[in-house]
Amino acid sequence: MKRLIFILIFSIVHFLAASAQVTVEARIDSMQMLVGEQTGITIDVSCDAKATVELPVLLKGQELAPGVELVEMTAADTSKLDDGKRIQVSRKYIVTAWDSSFYYIPPMKVRVNNKEYETKNLALKVYTIDVDTLHFDQYFGPKDVMNAPFSWDDWRPVIWCFLLILLLAALAGYLFHVLRTGKPLIRIIRRKRREPAHKVALSEIERIKTERTWAQEDSKEYYTQLTDTLRTYIQERYNFSAMEMTSTEIIERLTQENDEEALAELRELFQTADLVKFAKWTTLINENDANLVTALEYINQTKQEEDPNQPQEEIIVTPEAKRQRASIWAMRITIGIASTAAFVLLVWVLYRTIDLLR
């Protein structure tokens, strides 16, 4: 039992010591380089995840050692270790040297939880460049920046996109011109509504009445016009082919619509008209007037009243007009898509042109 307790205590102490352990390392990418070349020095700090780490902060041009100056310092990079219990913080320092020599880089100081730690010292050997002093005429000074050669392969996408922009702009402009100044594609037909059947019939009977001076001389023509007016009215009012039916057929068909009292005088009128037209029957002037009144009374008794709220005009939109309306919407959508595509391509062409001209 004592041994087990000892092992447990030892494990806890070892774990706490391991979690609190701080490791500071420094390494150099290359210990040898030529004058003017660059190499990197990396500092790695491994510690507890809750610890506060402060790495050395140097300025550009500052010397790590006499003759070794800083070119660039990267941002600190943190990674997790042991399932997030520990962390490793790293930073790289890019250095260079301008004289050939063997350089000693002293330890760099790191603070972890306000406690100071030092890295190991490093060494850097810088070699000079061998110069052939016997053939110095083979060395030339620095050359100016060369312009990149012109290549159609670089400009071809720009040219094609520009031509496409012109095509899209022309299409959008043409469609816009058609919509704004072209002939209307949709023609709205406005026409007056047809007069009610009873008004047409009454107007026609009024005309016959004003011309009754010839009724006595030509009774056949008089009754032909009067019965034709009644037939037209009945056909429009009750929706059956009264113009193609005999007088008897018309009366039989009207028994489904009117009562016998309304049809009694109308039946007598048609019988008189048939006798006049087909049997050369002769009528008196007062008989003609009585039949005219009979026609008026029948129309007034059976007429269909109008709706006072009904508009006096009707708008007719033909199937062709509906198709043309769909075409207008398609043209508007096409204008929007073409304009948007042209704008996007223009932005890309400008960006690409500026990039190629640099």
C-alpha cells in the first residue's frame, strides 16, 4: 500500500513538473553563406498552455551581433501540444551580413511568465565571393529593368472581351431604342360595346314607323322589314336562330321563354305577315299600325335591362398582343442581362489592361 501511494505521488509530481517545464531552443537555417545572402534564425518556446510568452522584438537593421543585421522579423506562430495542455511559440528572424567573417551570435532572451530564459549561442560563417582579378573586364555593372516583350497571347482575351462588350452594348442599345421610340408592339383595341338588342330593334321600328306612308302601297315590304326586325331581336335576346326558322317554329320556341299572353298578339302578327308575304293578303293602314304597336309592346315586355355600371367601351387584347407583351418582358430582361454582363466584362478588361501595362 505504501508503495502504491509512493508511485501515485511520484507520478503527480512528475506530471506537474513536466507541465510546468519551459523549453527554449534556437536554430539557424544555414551556418554558412556568401556575403549579402540571407539566412533565418528560429526561436521555439515550449511551455504550459496558460503561460505568457514574450519573444525578442527587434527592428529592421538592428544587429544581433556586430556585422549581422536583421532584415525581417516574422509574426509569432503558436501551435498546441499534448492535446492542448502545452503550446509552442515560434518566431523567425531573417539576417544577413556584408563582410566575410566568422560571427558569434550571443544567446537571445525570452520571458515566460515574467521569468527570463536564454537560447543557446549560434555561429555563422560568411564567405566572400572570389573575384578573378586577371580578367576583370568580364564583370559588368548592373543592368536596367527590362520590359517584358509584347505577346498577343496576353492581349487576346482582352481584345475578345472588348469586342463582346461592344456587341452586348449594341444589343442593349437596339432593344432600348425599340422599346422607347419604335412602333408599339401591342395595339390595344378600344371599341364601343354593341347596342342592346332591344335598342336596335326599337330604333329600326321607329324608322319603319316614320316611313309608313308606303306601307299601304307595299304591305309585303312593310311586313318583311317588321318581321325581320322582330326575328333579329328574338335571335339576339334568346340566342337561337330565329332568322332561319318559320313563324310557327319561332312561336313554339318562344313558349319556353314567354307566357301565352305575351305571345298571343305576336302569333297574330306573324300569321298576318305570312298571309301578306305568301298569299298576297291585303291589309288596311290601321291594321298595319296595330301590328307595329304589337311589335313595340312585345319588345318592351321582353327586353333585358342594362347594367348602369357596365363600361361603354370594351378593350380587346388579341392572342397576338399577349405574345407581344411576353416579348416586351423578354426584351427588358435581355437588356438587363446584357448591360450587367457588359459592365462586369468592362471592369475585368480595365483591370487586365492596367496589369499588362505595368
